[in-house]
Amino acid sequence: MPNLSTPLTVKLGCRYPIVQTAMGWVADAGLVIGSSNAGAFGFLAAATMSTPELKAAIDKVRAGTDANFGVNFHMFQPNAAEVIDLIIENKDRVRAVSYGRGPSADIIQRFKDAGVLCMPTVGAVKHAVKAVELGADIITIQGGEGGGHTGSVPTTLLLPQVLDAVNVPVVAAGGFSNGRGLAGALGYGAAGIAMGTRFLLTAESPVPKATLQKYLDTKDPALIRVSKAMDGLPQRMIDNPFLHRLESGGFLHRLLVALSSAWQWKAHTGMSTAHMVKTAITALKEGDSAIQTMMAANAPVIIQRAMVEGRPDEGVLPSGQVAAVIDSLPTCEELISSIVQQAEAQLSSLFDSTRIKK
């Protein structure tokens, strides 16, 4: 039977080379505990948590699993400095950090000095090279099939390019949901796979049933499309009425959505009413660029409507195209077990001499 131990499992201390990615409002303590106990490596989504919420989540994960786990954060979140301190305080169990818009070389060095691995997610070769130059220990590449903010290069093209460009372990994300995908990624030379949408659609996912059903009902990959309507950057989402309104609305409509979202999110951002008024005036002067900045900062509340409040047609639904081929909500244990069994079978068949025709 093939050995699924890779540089990823060695560095992270997980049983299998499978990473559960940090999805805002989704990757909570319960999902991380479920994925970690099943043998994967789970990331908490700190980008949508206040500092007390993150502390409580870390404490819950520590109590719920003996496995190492990770924390994802963004430098633009208001409590980034506190998040960094919390991670380092829990360095005995927080084995890695993941991020997109990365921290500085000095902050990365703080993590490295604490023994916390830096594992950014990138969507382009040049970003992978830069991340390694700054000190990244592992690189996760996300192909265009992936959900949320994504690039245009498919995983099958991006993965080999990054493997050739960097000298650290590379994890493949974007389009993975089963053992065939894991076997294929390992065949390319990746150290493992990372999955978001597949873990979102599990029994341990905190996402309300109405929203989960929306994902399960989406069977056409063309309906899981890329749009720049949210914040001016390409994001892959499931087509829904809210996305249509964003795309068809004029300048004033987008400004109203941005201000409404900012108002609901101000408890987390600390934005005052005066600041909101000033921002609105700036938006009226500068146009869409200011609105896009506001939307990027307040995107969590728009995602929250679907992912927390269970109103899938009133918020955005970040999703990888792989959602179109998912039709069940297994437990994390069932999911990981099936992936491992299928991957081992696929890899074994490659070297089964009885299958080789001379």
C-alpha cells in the first residue's frame, strides 16, 4: 500500500497530506476539530473573528483535539497585531499560519522564531517566488477553479510552474474533492492538497441548512462563476439574486450596499458614524475605487448573510467549481477516509504489474 507521508505531513504533523482551508464564517472550531481528528490539517478562519472570539476558538480546538492546527489571518483586519500575539502565545499547538495579503518579512520572522510555519496562499508564480523570498515555509497554490478570490490560471498549469519555481513544499488547491485528486496532485509533485468547498459541505460545517442546500442544488459548473462585482477583484461565487443586483446596479446602488455593509460590520472594524460619512463623501468624489475599498473591508458581513444567517439569496456564496460535483454531507472522518482509500487505490494501480500489458 502506498505511503501517504509527504513533506507536508512531516512538517505539519498531520496523518494525511490534506489541508482544510480557512473559510470566513465556516472554518470555526468545530470544523477544525473534525478535520484534525480525521487526520487532515485544519485552519481556523481568524479573519472574521474578534480577538475574544479567536481566543475562545483556539481554546476550544485545543480541548477538542490533540492534533496541531493552523490559523488564517489578514494584515488588513483591525485586530491583526492581537491575532499575531495570540498565535505566538499558542505556538505549542498552532503549527502554521496562512494568509493572502501577507505580513512583512519582520512579522514572518517573528513566526519563524516561534517555530510557527508560514504557509501563504497564492495564485500566480511570481507571488509564490516572492512569498518564499519573504520566508514562507510552504506554499499553497490556488488554481482558477478555486472559490473566493481567485486567479485565472487553472491548477493543472499553475501547479507545475510553481513546483519548478520554488524549493519549498507546494500544496495544490482549486478543484479537489476526492482521492483521485489527491493522487493526481501527488503525481505532479505536490506535497498534498487543500480543500475549502469540500469541507464546507460536511456534517461539521456550521453553515445553515438552507445555504448548504443551495450549494448541493448547484449542478452546473457554469453557475459557479467569477465576478468582480464584490470589490473589484475576481471572485468565484455561486450565481444568485444578490450577485445579479450587485452586477446590474449603478454607482449609487453599489455605494448604498457598501455603506450598509460597513454599518453592520462596524462593531468589528470600529468604524464610527463620522468615519462612514467621510468615506461616503470620498466615494462620491473618487468613484468606484473608493467603493471597492469599502466593499473589500466589509465583505465579511455580506458573506455572513448566507453563511451565518442562512439567507443564501441575500449574500454572496464563495465556492469552488467542485461544488457542482458534490452531492453529500459526510462527516470529516467519512470524507477523509474515503479520500485516503481512493488515493491509495489509484496510486497502487499505477505500479500494479498485473495491469501492465507487454
